[in-house]
Amino acid sequence: MVSRVNLKPEMCGAHILVRPVTADEALPIRAEVLRPGLMLSVAAYAGDAHPEAYHAGAFFSGNLIGVATVFPDMPLESENPLAWRLRGMAVQDAFHGLGVGRTLLGHCIDHVAEMGGNLLWCYARTVVLEFYRVMGFQPLGDEFVIPVSGPHYFMVRKVP
């Protein structure tokens, strides 16, 4: 799946192309946005190599500016074999508020649906809680802290 996002008028009618990328291509954006100042390897996840993993990349003028990854994974307290996990959702600061994250997540949700998944879950940073709510996720439980990356909520969303 490939789609385009129209940007604000001040960006000269440019658009963002969203298409699949590899886990290796996603690492630099993940590290820059989610793990600044740490080694690139800290931005790699065990689920990246799953055969059904999908890595979506958003490009502006040929440069990768955002990524998101989904792969089959059950939350600890679930026995749902059709659950998928969202990880590494990251958009460069200069492109926040332009619909890039919404489009990336839409691609991921579509992939999960195509693969027969019925639930998408993530650990969402508290600072972007409202974004995930708007995208149909609901928080479950209390806020918790992940070392290095800060406060989060466990969030889930049904996949149609």
C-alpha cells in the first residue's frame, strides 16, 4: 500500500509518500525520535524480524521522516492469538501535526486487518495519549514508567 499526505500550503503543495520500508531503514528515525543520544541498536525490537512484521515509512522529498511497525504479539495478560503490537511509531518533530502519524498508523491498521488480526495494542507515551485516543485506542490501567523513555499507558484498539 502506498499513499500520499498533502501538507500545509506553506510547504508549497508538497506531499508525503508512505510505503513499506525495512526494519534497518526504520532504525535511524526510531533512534532520533524515541531514543535520542543512545546507540542505534537500542531502537531495534525483537518483533522486527517476525515474518509478518510490517514497517511503514513516510517520505518527504525522498527523505524518511516517519516510521511505524506492527507485528503479531499478545499482550502479557491476553490469550488473543490475533493480537498485534504497534512499536516504534516516530515522526520527526518538523512534521508533527501534518497527518503523517495518522497516515502511518492507518497503514499499520490496514496491514493488521489484511493479516486477520483483530486487536492492536501498544505502550503509548503519555505525551501522545490524545493522538492514540483520536485514532481509536483506549487506555487500560494506570500510567507506568519505562526506563529511558518515560511515562506510558497500555492502550488497545479493535481492528475491524
